[in-house]
Amino acid sequence: MRRPGLSRREFLGIAGMAAGALALGGCGPFSGGGRDLPGSPQARRTGETREHLLRAAPLEFEAGGQRLLTWGYEGDVPGPEIRLKEGDTLRVRLRNELPEETTIHWHGLPVPNAMDGVPGVTQRPISPGEEFVYEFVVPVAGTYIYHSHVGLQLDRGLYGALIVEPAKENLDYDREYVLVLDDWLDGAGGTPEDALRRLRDSGGMMGGGMGGATLEYPLYLVNGRPPEDPATFEVRRGERVRLRLVNPSAETVFRFAAGGHRLTVTHADGQPVEPVTVDALRIGMGERYDVVFEADNPGVHQLTAAPEGKEGLARALLRYRESAASSPPPADLLPKELRGKLLTYADLKDARERSFPEDTLLGGPDRVYRLTLSGGHGSYAWAIDGQLYPDADLLEVREGEWVRFELQNHSMMVHPMHLHGHFFQLRNDTGRGPFKDTALVEPHMGHLAFDFVADNPGEWFFHCHNAYHLETGMARVVSYGGS
């Protein structure tokens, strides 16, 4: 079956189903079907209602000494941080003051289907001058993102951090900061739509050779600040500091390190993992990591996010209050930790100890999709199994199934693949891989496999989180009701 447009009857049916899910909630913290599989958290209304107004509108933005015209939420880039507790109800009124349609997607959260914000799949896009209210119970703590899911609006600045605190915090720390990483086109680079035209005109050869076309961004930002005017985060000696690292960038994988400090990873895509200590980590588009470190090295240090395969860097400063008079390091400094131990998926183990069993137990998955990622060979188009969305087959599942995706990358570019509405468990040969919602599939025949429970009915987007790959076809719809 190929995906038709969303009819009014379909949309009203989906909306009614989601309203029922919002009212009833789930039957337990995890619901994995009849075989006690580790499914998605179910919403339980236990807290308060948190209301926000988000105006999506053109704005003037200062970066690198330039005043730039772009789009954002509430007059800034990133948009305002939204913070609440699991069990709270989030109610966001989105007012569209843009010259074109828009939506909001709650990246990483398993929300009711009609609240997921994918135009033509879960909702009709919001026209200029109109409003739409997103409302749902927040089912699980973690570090997430909200962003537009229309065209290339993400690359204009329509994104922000969404932080869900647990009902009871088990992680010990004294201070917390959120770092939002981004790649930024300046005025000379034109709009994202201009950039896409250049990529298409290049025949897939721009910036990375045949099949490896990439954009060279003039600026890389941390919390909307360029390297020349970095954000500064203060700590005291002896503190245990938590960093929430968020990458909503359109087209850049970053390598992150904190000069003079090792990082202990505690969460991947908001979900707890067994702590693992590294020097640096790699964070793809759409991924998030929570890390902690001991503030035991007074001075002023570089927090560096180096773009893979590109020139430049994003940075912020870590300043000890005891070192107020110390000078910051040079703007182009690359900490030695970037060359140290790098986090890999094989290092990560789920902290809940509730995993999908080995295939020899319970008969293995009910459904397996083996999907090939390809594109960039002579043209700038990116496909899943040779099909370009929206002219692409549905990936059909049935409620309660244990589903496995096996992905193989036949292209020369990395693909951060994101599944809406569900957490999946990476099969990383530990028997207890991390639960995530976005994961990198490496180039040159790279392989990645993950399992999930089909326990959140609806139609859900599955796509590459490189905004330019998505815009040129690398997406499918996971549809419930399959045979």
C-alpha cells in the first residue's frame, strides 16, 4: 500500500482515538504486549497542567556580529526551554505568524498520535494566522526537543529544548545546564531552501565528493551563541555537574568534549543507561545525551562541539567561580579530550534491565523489516528501499507485535534514523542495548538493528533526521492495522 493524503475522515478518526488515549492513559508504566516485552511508557495523569504560548514568527537574530533575519519561537533562537514533570499535562497553543504553514513535533516523546505534529500524517498543517493547541500527558522523564516538522523550517531556528523531570530524581548532581547545538546558515548562505537548491544542482557532489554531499555552515552555535561570543556556564570546585546535550541541527554530527574533564554518560535520548565514562561523545542530529562530571579542575575550559567532516566548531565556556580572573582559551582550541576515548553504542547498556529477549526465547520478533538506505549517487535524493517519500510503501505492523528493523546503509553518508511515537532498543551485542528514538547508521555498508513493541496505535513517521535527506525522500510511515 502506498501512503495516500490524509483525508478529513482519517484525520477526525485519528484525533478521536488520541483524545481517548489522553483521557484513559495506560495500564502500567510499560506495556509490551502479551509477552511482557519492554514497550513504551504509558501516560498517567499525576501532576499539573503546564500551559505555554508559542508564537512562530520571523525575527531578527544576532550571531557572529551579524543581524540576521530568520524564524523562531517567541522571538529567539533556540525557542524557550519547556520544563515540566512526568505525569504533568502539557498544553501548548501554537500561533502561526509565519508566511507559510507549520506544526510542532515533540521529538522523542511517545505522545498520542494526533499530537505528533507531522503534516499530512497526523495533522493538517497550521495555516498562517491560525492557532492549534497541542495537549497531552507527558509519560516519561528525559531530555527531548520540540521543533517544526514542515519542510526545512528546523534549519531556520524553529526548535527548543523540552526537559521532563522525573517524579523522583535518582541522579545525584549539584548543578545542571542544557546545551543546544546547531549549525547555522548566515545571510550570505541564503535560506535553507537556497541551500537545498545548491545541493540538488551539485548532483550529489557538493562538499563531500560523489554521494557525500554536505553543507558547509559558516557558523556553529551553542544555545544560539557563536564561538566569538560564547555562552558561559559557571561551576564551583567540588560540585557534580549535569549537562543535557541536545542536537537539533539540520545537517551536522558533532563530537563533544569538555576540556580538562571526563564525562560520565547517564542517559541516551533521555533514557537511563548504566554509567560509562568517556573523554568525548558523538551526537547525531536528533540525538540527546545526559552526562555528569566532577568539577575538580579550576580554571576556564572549553566546552567544544566539533562538526564531523566540516570546518569550524561550536563552543561554550566552563568557568569556575574560583577562577573569575582567568582568561578564556582561544576560540579555535580543540581540547585533547576530543582525541581520547569516544563513546560508541556498544558501550551503552540499558539501566532498567528489562530488555528484549534473545531470539531463541519467545520465538523471536513477530515482524522483521530489512531496509536499505541509499542515495546521493549522481543526484541529491535519499531513499529507503529505493522509494522516495511520499511515494513509498507503508511499513505495516499490528498492535502488540514485537517488531525489528534491520537497516543497512548503501550510501556514503551517515543517517540519523528517528522513529516517532516509540522507544526502540538497539541490538548492540550486549543483550541490554540502550533504549533510544534516534540512532546513527554509519556509511559504507554500516548496519544497525533495533526492536520495539507496537503499542502506540496510529500512523508514525520513520525518517532520517538530516533535514535535507528527509526533504528529498528518506522517510516512511509505520502504520498499525497490518496483516
